[in-house]
Amino acid sequence: MKKKESLKNYSNLFFLFFAVLLVLLGSSSVGGSIKYPFSYLFTPVYVAGNSAGKKISDWNNALLNASSYIEEYNRMKDEIADLKAKSTEQFLNYEEYLSLKQNESILEKENKYVKTKILNYMQDGNIIINSGKDQGINKGDIVLLGRVYIGTVYDVGPVTSLVRLPLSKSSSFEVIVVPSTVDWNKEERIDTLVKSTGVVTGNLDEIVIENMGINSSVQDGDLVLIRDDRVGDVFVLGTLINVSNNPASTYKSGNVSGIFDYFNILTVFVRQNGSN
Amino acid sequence: MEVIKGLLFIILIFVLLFLESFFLRIFSFSIFVIIVISMKGRIKDFLLYIFLTVFSIILDSVMHTPLGTHLLVMAFVVILYDFLTVIIPQDSKFNYLSVFLFVFLYYILLPITDSVLQGGGFPNIFALPLLNFFINSIVSVCICAVINHFTKFVRNDRLSDRIRLN
């Protein structure tokens, strides 16, 4: 009886030990095999709950921001009129239209893209998308919106995947800084445009860029492009802001302002080229 | 009877997961932590640990957190809660302070453990939505108080022959 009591006293410690064991097991190759059946069985319930919550949340936000929506609607009416006029002009430029079409056909030949919706935003700078193994997504696939880099697929479930944004503390990339005045229609080697190279790391609420050459002429507003082996191609990350002017430092640093606000994006495209 | 209990447990898991994802999406609010603290001391530890393990693995699987993240955080806060009950008795009204700490620590430790296990290092605590965690913890304590109040009317089968004074 006494032995049973003493075992009960230590049950919490045994439980903690078991939890640590599970973490170690999860970090091994067995982890994925343990998670897969649970993910397969319970992800539909999670997605259903999440979608129901999103509907309520959207209505809640809409009611709270009703007045600002009316203002935004009026402003957007003007913007749509402007955009219609601009798009008509652009379509008239037949040569540009042809080159775009050619470019699009080249992209489609090389890679396959999966259109996917964002399900959830995590506090640690990750997002969950509603495509997974069943849609042919693999770990390492690149998530894009046009030529803008959104993130890299980090974990794949049967019907959902975890995408690591550049905001995540776990993400770091080699980048190049080019002038914002670059004319992309001219065929120029990108190396001739590079002002400086650098390294970007996520910091949850901002993207930090460091190791830019101290003598480089980088300035606020320059374009930051990802050129990293893990990404494979050159993609737009954002624009350079808050460039440091510390004469004592051996390198320049700053922040990168994303082209899009990551938390306002609804649809993204996954380029299928990763490996399992 | 055991089969029915097993089926009920599976249905409970599905319903709880739906509610967990629903409330996490709307208010970043966890039902799981309230269920655990409410069941603590009311059911056998062994059963609680089974529930904790199964539901934690499910949450890790669907939320793409490293395996064992939820369980490790829960194990830690459960130990801390048991330690606090030595200082503050569970029957005392001050027990709600322990409940508050239990829930608040769960909310804080979860993103930290997730970040550390994913190799992202120790995150900046002040970058976390601490006010949101605080409000969620207060609401959770209120819900626990309501659950406590109502469970007083439910008599335990094993103690049915005893007279209760309160």
C-alpha cells in the first residue's frame, strides 16, 4: 500500500519523463509516422472548427469596423476606376503583353504550381495552408505570390501544411540588394545590378537584414531579392528600410518591409519542387 | 460498459478538438487547458494522463507543432500546480491563484517551447501577446469557478454514503 502511495507521488515526474521521451521520439524519424495517423483522422475536424471560427471572427471584425469599411469601399471605387484606365493602357502595349505571355509559358513548363488558401496564422511567424501530401506538396516547396517570396513549406500533413514565413525566427536567407529603379523589361545580368549582399533573419514582427557592405551605396527603398540555394531562384522579398548609419560598425544593417502584409494574404501558390 | 465508455471518450475527443480549434481561431482561447484543470483531482491521475497524452499528440499533429510540445508544457504546469497545492490547499479560495498561474504559464510556455523545439531559439517574451494571455487566463479562471460551483451538486459514487457539510 505504501509502495502504491509513493508511486502515486512520483507519477507527475514519470509523466514529465514520458513527455521528454515523446519530444525526443518526435525529433527522430519516427515522429512523422506517429503524427500521420492522428493528422489524417483529426485534421478535417480541426479545419472545420477553424473555418467556423473564422466565419464568426470575420463577422465580428466586420461589425466592429463597419464605418471604416464604408470609407474603404468609397476609396476603392475610385481606385478601381483608376486601375481600369491603367489596365486598358497596358493591354494596348502589345509587345509587353506578348513578353509576359511568353514568360508565363516558360514558368509553367518548368514548375507546377498549386493554388492554396491560408487557413491560420501562428504567433511564431508561420502559416498553415489547406494543401498537403494529397495535393502533392512536399517539404521544401516554395510558396509564392507572383514573383514575391512568401515562405517555405516546413511540415506537411495529409491535407494541410506548415509554411515558415520570413518573419519566423527560424528563417534566414542570403539576399541581394538592387536599386528600386531597375527596369525588369531590359535583359541585364542581375549581378551587374547588385549593390550589396546580405543576410535576412526573422524577428516575429520584423525582418532584419545584416552584413551589408559598409561601403555599399544601399539606401532606403532599395529592392531586396532572395538569392539562396535553398530557394533555388531569385524572388522578391521586399524593400529596404531603416538602413543603419553607424560609422563604428563593420557592416550596414536595416529592416525589410515585405511587399505584402503577410497577415492580409488569403491565397498563395506553392511551387512544387521540394523533396521529402 | 467499457465499450460505451471508450466510444464516449472518442466522441469527446472529436467534440473537444472542434471547440479547441473554434475558440483558438476566434479568441486564441484554449478549452483544453480548462478541461485539464477541471478534471485534475476529480478523476484518477492515470486516466488524466491518458487523456493528456492522446489530446496533446492530436494537437501537435493538426497544428504542426513538434511532437510532444503540448504534452511537455502540460506536464510542467501540472507539476507546478501540484507543488502550489502544497502551499495553497485545493479547497481554499486562493486555489484560483494557482489555477490562474497554471493557465497563464500554459499560454506563455507553449509558443516558447514550440520556438525552441523548432530550432528558432528563445523568443522575445515581450513580443508575445501577453495582455491577450492575461485576459484569457482570467476568463479561464472564471469558467473554472463556474465548473467548480456546478460540480459540487454532482455526487461522487464512491462517497455517496457520506454526509457532505458544505
